[in-house]
Amino acid sequence: MLFSRQSQQRSDRPARSEVITPIRNETFNKNGTAKERRQGGNPRTVNGVFAFDGSMDGNRQVDPQIAVGGGFVLHGTNSGLVIYDKKGNYLQGVSQKAFNDGIDPKLFFDVHNKVFAFDLWWYYDKEKTKPVNISVSETSDPRGAWNTYPISITQAVDGGGNGYSRKWFGYSFPGGPERTIVMKMAELKSGKPATAWHFAGSLGHPVNTLDPIDDLYFVDLTESEIVLTRVTDAGDGTPKIASVVRKPHGFTHFGWPPQSPQKGTPQKTSSGDRNPKNLVIQNKHLWFSHVVSFEGRAAVQWHQFTLDGAEVQGGRIAHPTNGYIQTTIAVNKNNDVLIGFQEAGPEMFISPRYATRKASDPKGTTRPVQSLGEGEGATDGVAWGDYSCTVLDGDNRTDLWTIQSRANSKGRGECVIAKITVK
């Protein structure tokens, strides 16, 4: 869990730093020597929306991710990484082993530095260093050169979350006395040795900062407050905490979401986390969605806050009998919103869904829930997800994309990737 239940005292400076030497791949697939991973494709129209398949070989915990930019869609799961063009055509694919191995991928396309990046957490390495492998492309073409920075986090207990600004990269994770890492995007992009600064405690979840600003924000949700921590350059090239803003968040519903039912079985499925899996800053505002308990079922909540902690608007997407689970959000340069999630209920199987709002729509509202397909079978265990991904198109900054999972006839996760233009 990246978010803390209580405030923790911490210094405004890192507890320590280290220099990480990268592992360089001349190309994404190691000049054709990496084992090929071929998944997805099949571009089509689903209910009026352009879509194509992502990975189709998942178990119940697929951990699906996408990042969009440079004319490409980079897709990751716990089984590997795949590159498509924006028309949904398969281009290349590799296993995680091509990037020093790991699970729990989190991907993004840096709209400022025009590079792709992702992390993989690995706890089965023989040396027992438990590295988080931070991988960054050298250009906006993900087929080209990449550099992987392995950072030892031996006390980590799960994969973390990442975020970026024009200047900084951040990664926070659960476990240990130092749970936030900050690095410079310019160093990561260069492929040269890069400094990793470790902060005591956790600063919260790093935010994907789409505005052209250098400072990097972190967000922590407690039972009653939203805490925004801003990291800046101390003047000597090192990061420091510049400000911490604490405000009551005023959530009327912030309980952990209950498990959701499935058709034809008493086996329920995980609904996700009340803490958001991604946060974005767009047009000087913070946006996020999360899953909460509402009237005994899982529901999606979404929020827009100012950067000083005041809520501008928020809304809830709920169903009278079904659960809405595993949500993420994206916002374009016009403040149009895409919220991706899945639906599960007593008369259906886990199915991909989304909802949109245009900036001119009434405050606090979203348009009707839309389907990206239907599930075909029940899972055989609680674990599902563990998350989804919804992102901005880093090229035109207008189109919005989401990847969601559905349960196939065997109750395993298959991914659908969709591009949505809010009109």
C-alpha cells in the first residue's frame, strides 16, 4: 500500500543517495536475440470505439498497462511487454527477462522528454537484492535503445507506483524505512549512471505531471485528509521537499470496497483498492479515481482537486446490483475525462467498461457507462487485476486510451485496448 493511514515525520532532504549504472539494450528486443512475445492485435470497432486485443494469456492477476506516444502503444503485463502501432498492429514483444525481469509493471510516456518508461519489481533474484528495475527508452521509438536502472529495495513487500514531471522521476513502494525514490529524468534518458535519492518514509504516490513544470508531486490519502507533497530542486541539483499541504478531503465514502459477486458461483472477486492506482496533473489540477464501498457494493469515485488541496468536483459511478472495480483515469488538454474500470455482478462475469465526461458537462457528472466487451466465465479465486490503466495520448494530447481486462471462459484475464475521443 503506497498511502499511509497516518502522517509520519520526515526530513525535507533525502536520507541517502546512490549512483546506479544502467544495463543498456541496443534495441527493445536485443537485436532480435530476446525471446519473442507475440500477443494481441486484431483491430476492430467495439460499440463505435476503436479497439484491439492486448495480452490474451494472463492468469487472474494480469496487471495490464499501456503507454501511448511517438506513434506507438507500449503494453505491459506480468507476462511481458509488447509494442503495437496506433492502428493496433503487432510490432514486437519480449518477456520481462529482456529488462532484468520483474512483475507489477507500471508504464508511462513522458510528454516532456518524449520517452517511454516503466518499472518492474523483482524479488526472486539469486543475489537477493530485490531490485526495482527502472527502464527508460532513449527516444520516442520504443523499438530502439533502452536503459534499465536496477535499484536494490530489499525490504520491499510489493511492487510500487511511479510518476514523473518535466525534471524528476518518482517511485514509491511499501516496506522498509525508505519507501520513496527520486531520480532525474535527464539522467535516466541519457543512459549514463544516474543518482537515486532515497527519502525516509513514504511521500505518497507519485503523480504523472502533464503540465510543463519541474516540480514533482506526491499524494497521500489518510482517513480524513489529502496530503500533497511537492519535491523541487534544492538549488544544488538534489531534490528536497518544498511544501506539504494537508486538507480534509471530505469523502463521504472511503471504505475499502467489498469483493464483487460473479454469475453461477459463490466465489467472489477482488474489487481493487480505495487508494488510486494512478494520479495526473493536468491544467494545474490533480485528478484521480478509486474504488470504494457504496451501499454494500464496489463503486468508482473520481475527483478533481486544486494543487492546494481544495476539491473542485467529484462524482461516483455505481450500479444497483453490480460492482464497478479496478479503476484508472486520464484527462486530456481540454479537461475531457476518461474513466476505465470493470464490472462484475451476480448475473454476469468480469467485463471491461468505461465512462467519459466532457469539460463542458455539468460538474460532478459522467456520461452513461459503455461496454468494451463481455466476460465469459467466473474466476476460481479472489485475486483479480490487480489494476487497470487509462492514459493520455502523448502525441496529440487529446485522445484518451484505456486497457481493461475481461474474464474468458476459463476465468482468466484477457486484455482489450481502446482509444476514446470524447465528443
